[in-house]
Amino acid sequence: MACVMLIALAAALIATVASVGGALLCRSRARSAADATALSAASAYWSGGASDPCAVGRRAAAENDAQLESCVVEGDDIVVTVSVPLRLPFMSRVSQRSRAGPISCE
């Protein structure tokens, strides 16, 4: 009986470690998608080539298998929040926020 309980405990620990690892990978993927989305939207905003930089950001998020949750123009900066799906019973999506804007190069 103790052997069965030990195997069950080991299986539970392995499942927990795998879940946490998967969540961390999705968080990293969401961060990369947020950065790419913010840079794409900001580039479109600064170049003046797009009337709606958030539409450009939405496409960039979709190309990174992410969903654009919010996009705000704050002065010269673009602030976006994107989310990616996560297949865990207690958490369905992971969100990350990113900002892109010009800096002075003096």
C-alpha cells in the first residue's frame, strides 16, 4: 500500500512541476508577443503609415498566436496588453503588458 501511495505522490509532483513549467513558458511567450505587438504598433504610429496603430498591433499579436486585450496611445508611447492561451484547469490565459516609445539619443 505504501508503494502505491509513493507512486501517486511522485505522479502528483511530476504533474505539478510540468504545470508550473508550462505556465512559465506561456508567460515568456506572452511577454515576447507583447513586446513585438507594442513595437509594431509604435512603428506604425511614428511612421504615420497607419491611421490606427492598434489595428497593426492586433495583427502583430495574431501573428504571434496571441490576442490583443488592450491598446492605448499615451503621448508618444503605445501600451499594449496581450494574452496567450494556457491549458491549465485553474488558469485559461496568461497576460503581459508592454510599452514602446521613442527615447532621446543624445
